[in-house]
Amino acid sequence: MRTRSIQPGDLILVNKRGRIFHATVRGVAAGGGFEVAPIERGITWRHVKASEISEHWARTGVRREGRPPAGQLGFDELGA
């Protein structure tokens, strides 16, 4: 897996010593690997190697409040 595309805030699936769990990436660790925050309870690992990452989901941009997505009608425009 290419780790260049993994950024802080992304979700990853980790297989560490046979234990599979999801985590949020906090940043790149000194000496390689990633600092993570596990999502599941009971997981204490906070550092994973690139070889232990099974899947990666990139975080999407946050929408601004009050601005509907392009092409979406507001309630005012639907008036009867």
C-alpha cells in the first residue's frame, strides 16, 4: 500500500499481530509508521507500521454550514 496518500484524519483498517481494528490517523510517527487513535474499545496500540495497514479511506472535505451542495434546492425555492 502506498502511504503517501494517507493523511491525518483518514480512517485505516489495521492488522496488527492478528488483531484487526479500525483507527483514525493522528500523524506520521518519528522513525516511520503512523500515530493512530483506535476506534474500537480495548485496543491500546497507538503506533502502526505501513505494512500493518490493510485498507485506507480518505477523509472528505467538511461542508460549510448554510451553503447547500451545488444543484440542491432550498426550501424557499420549493414554495407552492
